[in-house]
Amino acid sequence: MKKSNILVCDLEGTFAHFRKYYTNSSSLSYSFPTPTSIAGLMAGILGLERDSYYQQFSSKNFYSAVEICTPVRKIIQTVNYVFVTSSSDVNKVKGSTQVPFELVVSKCTNEARYSKLKYRLYFSHRDNILLNEIKDRLVNQAFVYPPYLGVAECTGRLTFVDEIKPEDVKVILSGEKIKVNTTCSVDSIEKGSLDIRLDSGIGYIKEIMPVEFDANRYLVSSKSYIYEQNNKGVCATFKTPVLSFMLKEEIKNITWLQEVEADEYLFSY
């Protein structure tokens, strides 16, 4: 099998909402795109039909990683929804209901007091033809559906950054303490190895996220992920290999959000 490249792109926008799958009346959000959100984003720019791509972008075929480039915070807004308990209520006869809606925004502002989120996405796919099509659409900005940050109301900008060749990737095997730039699965970290010092200003946040859905949109698996809230990276000893490469004259260390065996790293990347 031909080894796959790693594509790198930036997802930017003012607001984001990556809905937590276990919330109901309140629409709470994750701080960064879930594996399922990234798969949906890629399917959207390719123009694939809703709920038709879960197998194509399953964790066996599609790997992704997220670097949070701007520190994030969350705000709560109240949204008016039509109160519906049956099909006859769609005409708004019962009025509206107010639902708390959580939005992710950047902690940083520029000179114009404009706050912008920025996530760097790393991803690869077993199907090199599909991966090349995604790259072409990124380079030419030829998206079938416009990119968004979780929901259609949070429109965003998706730009191509680079393409990493397999021969430029160094696989750092487990057992070595290293700082990773991307968000990490808790299961991938050796117990007790996470770098936590009260005087360092480092703060980790953990969130439980969906990893993938099946063809009927039922949850197949979920995982706990952590990230450092001030963009200082995650420093720990990892059970799984870390991928290291040069990106724009800067060394990046990443781990996939999906579970990948050690021999799979060596075979496919």
C-alpha cells in the first residue's frame, strides 16, 4: 500500500459551536473540533451527502489531529427556538422557547478589538485519490459546501497550509517524554507522566468527545481528550507513537485523535 501524506490546513472564524453529544436542553460546546466534526467538514467541502460518509471517514480510514492556535473561552447566549411537541406546532402556535447556547470565542483580540478563532487541522486518509481531491479543493478554495465551525451559523475560513510527505515524518516511539502541539487522547498518556507544576502556569482541560458514528448515526465510540488552555502544549510520556515533522520552519509533534496501533503508524505513515 502506498503511504499517505498528511495535509495541514487552518480553520478560522469568529464563533464556533461543536455541540456536546450528551447535552439536551442546553446546547453546550466542546472547545475544539471533534473527530466527527472534522470528518463532516471534509465531507462538506467534497459535497458528500449528509450521513453518507461515516464509513468512508471512519477511524480505520481517516486520521485527524487538532492544534488550538488561539486560546479559547466560552460564552452563553440565549436563543429563541419554536416550541414544538408535535408536527402541528411547526406554525408557531405554541410560541417560542429559550434555550441556552454556548459559543466558543477567542481570548485574543487584535487592534480593531476583533476576536478570531484559529484551529490547525492535520489529517490523512488511506485513499490517496480522495486525499488529493481534498488538497485540490483546499488549494483552489473550490468547496461544494462552505466551511463552518461546528454549525452552519458559524461560518469560517479554511486555508491550505502544507502537505507533509511520509519520508519527512519521524515516528517517535512510546516511552519518551515529549511536548505535543495537538490535543491528546487521555488513553495515549502514561499514567502519572503528565507535566503538572503549580508554578508553571500550565492548565489542562479534559473533555469527552465522540470519535465516530455508524451508518445510522449511532455513536460507535467516544474518548476523553485533554488540551492545555494557554497553548503551551501537552508534555507527557505517551503510550502511542508521536509524529514529528518540520512545518514552516517549526518542529511540530502531533498525535492522532483516533486510536492507531504502533505498527499502523509504521506501515501507513
